[in-house]
Amino acid sequence: MLAALKGLLGHEALYVALQKGLGADRLRYRCLDELALTDGDTIIDVGCGPAYYFGRLPKVRYHGFDTSEKYIAHARRRWGGDQVEFRCEVFGEQHLGQIPPADAILLLGLLHHLSDDECRHVLTVSAKALAPGGRVIAVDPTLVPGQHPISRWMSKNDRGEYVRTPEAFVALGRETFADVDGEVVDDATRIPTSHWMMRMRTPALVTDPK
């Protein structure tokens, strides 16, 4: 039954409805508020899904990436327009010369779907894609001592196979960024959940991991 429910989340309308029903949209909005985006900023959104939170953005130059054709098609129908681009592609080195340096990069609900090596790759590319003073924000389910039993069950049964502790997320971030901090958010959703919201700035000298 759990596998069937996870499969249904591949349907963009059901995914958006569930996100809003659980209050996960409020978690995304908190991340956007953290960035304090302004008109004219260049934004790269990796793992954007159907981008249901796009309406909360100011008038930015937006580049969204996701590997789900259904999600990208939905986002294009709903949000496509001038200065807005959705690509059904994996964000990588090949895009660095195609997109202006980014003021902010969103990794919302992404890293817990990626192995450590895959995280290193996306963080390295993100560091190279940032404009001076740019920042990266990530948010993912996490495992912390003393968390609510429902929250722990949610984290352990998430679609993502790589739910980590905050310390493990930070360790990955610090391989690529000199300035990494974050906080556990456990009051955003309508049911008990624990998420690690991580801010990354000041790219270190990095090379692309193979």
C-alpha cells in the first residue's frame, strides 16, 4: 500500500494537493523567505517538480530543472512565460555557459533523493553556477534525536532513499562551501515532520567529482 501511495505522487495534481494538504508548501515558502529574493534575481531551481510555489516568487529570471516529464509539462503550462524556463534535464556542467550566474539556487526536497556522490556533484555544479554573493538553500526530511514518532516514521518512509541527519547534510555541504549553517524545522507542516533547512554560501575551491 505504501508503495502504491508513493507511485501516486508521480501524478502532478495529486502531488501538489498532498503537499498543500500536509502543509509542505509552507516549508517551501519559508525557504523562499529566507532568501529574500528581489525583482531581477536569477534563480536556478534544481528538482523543481511542478513548481507550485512559483507564484510566491518576485519577478525573477527563473530556470527550473526536473527529470519528470509530467512535472515539467505541468509547470510549463502553469507558469511558462518571459524570463521563465523549465527543462526536463539533469542540472549539470553543460548548463553553466547557458545560464547567467545565479543569485540563488533552490534544492528543495532534492538531496535526500541523491547518494553522497550525487549530492557532491550537484553541490559542486551549484557552487560554480553562483554569482558573487549568491547562496544555496536546501530542505530535506531529516532524522534527529527525540523527534515525534510520526515524524520519524515519515522520514524513514519517504520516497527519498537517503534521508540523513543534520550533521551528515552539513558534512556534504562543507565539502563545497565555506559557509554552511541550518536549522531543524518541525513546526511548518500540519502533521509532525522534521526537516533540515540548510543555507550554503561562499563556494570553496572545488573540482567536479567523477
